[in-house]
Amino acid sequence: MQSEWWTTFFTGSYFDVYKDIHTEETTRPEVDVLEQLLRLPVQGHLLDVPCGNGRHALEFARRGYVVSGVDISQSLLDQARQEAESAHLRTAWHHRDMRDLPWPQTFDGAVCLWGSFGYFDDEGNRAFVEAVARALKPGGRLVLETPIVESLFRYFHRDERRWEQRGDVIWLKELRYDFSQSQLERRWTYVKANEPIQQQQMFTRLYTYRELCQLFEAAGFVQFEGYDARTGQPFTVNSAHLLLAMTKGL
């Protein structure tokens, strides 16, 4: 795995291209599906890790849950905190590494969303899985959203190199897969008038469906259920992202 790219990736032009993609209107149906899969008790405690700017965490808090968000980006946490305070929501925001979750058996449920899994080497990813397991109460539910090998390769060659335009930003997306490391490299180049060209790289360890289940099972999770992240229907090879729901063993 490459250097700690995630400490600086979510900055600069990243916000320019993503700020208008996800709105409350797109977030609500996503949380509808997550809420069904998590089966949280009334006013249950939810962990969102990593939470980014709190898009999902805030919607859960609006529905009456007590939410804690963890992220490595202070600027994203500041955005989440500001919105939560203005809406008087019950939330807590923690600036820390997602592998460091010092709240044993505290949460009724947890989510790791939007392809935010696989940032580390195998040891680091295992440390995150074990940290989430420790933070959940026995019987607590975890929902993971991630691309996996089976779904990615279906369209990989089509998306290997693609230009897009978002507002006044022209955005080149390049994908490369390292078979020896089971690692997806995303190279993004942002071109904006009167500004220097900005480049960012993101490296993600990809797992197969079976490998994911084995990884989480080793940490004490059981009862795995796979769904299409876009529709909430059972997962198939035509699904772009996997929603993997599971339960912490008693």
C-alpha cells in the first residue's frame, strides 16, 4: 500500500467536483435502506466511520438516533459539526484514525460507506475491522459499502480513462489495477481556469465477496447479507457497489 494518501486527498478541487453530487434528496433514500439493514433500536447509538462531512450521519441524527462520526479530515468534521449545531442534532465528531476507536461495546450499529474501506494494507484493514467489532455491542449491526473485485471488473475497461466536467472544473479520471497487490489506483487530474493543475492519487485494496466475509468473520461477525448499494436489492454481478450487512456475534 502507498503512503498515507488519505491524509491529504480530500482537499482542494475534490470539493469542487463533489459538492453538488450528493444532496439531502439523494441521501434520504440511501439512509432509508441503511436504516432497514441496521435495525437500530429507538434512539440507538450509531457510529459512522469514516464520516466525511457527515452526509449520512446527519440524516440519521435527524431521525432521532445518537450519532458519532470519526474522520481523519478536520475540515470535513468542521463542516459536519457546524451543520449539526445549527440543527440542534445529537452528534459527536471525533478527529482520529479510523483504526483507533476507543469505545468498547458502545454502539448499536455502525456504517462504513461510499467506498471508504480498503485504504490500508492487509494488516491495517484488519485493524479497522477489529476496531469496529470492539466498538459494537454484541448483536450490533455493521453495514459496509464497497466496490469488490467481482463488480469492478465488469466495467473496468470502459472507465479506465475518462474526462468529465463539473461546474468550472475539468476532471480526468484514470484507473489502474495492480494484480499483484489486489489494489486499485485512482489518479485524478483537475483542470480549472487560472489555477494550477492539481493531481491526486487514491489507492484501495480490493477484496472478493468471499475474502470480505472471511475477514469480518475472523473478527466475530456473522449472518452476512449482500445487497446492491444503489437499489437495496440482493447483490448480483451487475451491482456497482456492494452493501454488506452483518451482525456482531453474541
